[in-house]
Amino acid sequence: MKTLIRIAAIVPCIYAGSMFAAPAPSKPAITLSAAKLAVASAGEDSQQRKAPFVISVVDDGGHLIYLERTDGVPSAMVEASIMKAKTAAGYGVTTKALEQQILEGHPGFSNLPGSLPMEGGVPVMINGQLAGAIGVAGGLSPDDGAFAQKAAAVLSNAN
């Protein structure tokens, strides 16, 4: 009986703190529908330029949300696209910026863990916070970068 009374006295104390706690801050997230919309917008440019591509959308932890691959793109480009997106999400900068650091004589940037410092990875910012990233591979680097920038802009405005 004494144990039951003690438990009854302790339980309200445990939950009392959570009643007055501030709500957890919400962070922006990329939805599947927004990811598909962004990929479709980049795909329109790709079709106009007749440029093949693989485009990946990842969340802020680098987890794949959506991927699309056009016909004729080598299978290795799938992983390259994902790695570019993960790099941009993980480091919060474009993969072009990392590539530029290497070209300017900072070889340490080529050894960043889990990175692919080649143009085509762009972080997605929503309300000033990192929400994820886009990775594009399969074409020329400037095309990959342009498609990724366009898709990232669509995602930033879609959510």
C-alpha cells in the first residue's frame, strides 16, 4: 500500500515539468511532393538542353527523399548524385565551393569524410535553415550545377 501511495505521489511530479516546457522548435522539412516538383522543374531544362541527368533530393541528415534518373545515364552517376547531395547537406555549402577550394590549392578539402566535391550539389535553405540538398550528376559540371541551383530554388520557395 505504501508503495502505491509513493508511486501516486511521484507520477504527477514527473509529468508536471513537461506541462510547462516550451514546445520543441520546428525545423523546415522537404516534402515528397515538393521534391518531385523541384525535380520536374530541373527536368524541363534537361530536356530542352538534351542533357541526361540523375537528380537526388536528401533531407538535412543526407537521407534520400527522392531520386530520378533519365534514360541513358550511366549507373555510376546515381551514386554520384546522391553523394553530391549528401555533401551539400552535410557541409551546408555547394559542392562547387568545395571544388573551388581544392582548385585554389587547398587539397585538404578533397579528403573531407563522405564528400564528393564536384559541381552539382546545392544545399536547400528554407526560412534561413538548412532543410536538405539537391545533387545532380550525369552531365557536364556547369549543367549539373545549373539544374541543382534551379531545383534548390524551387524547393526553397515550395515549402
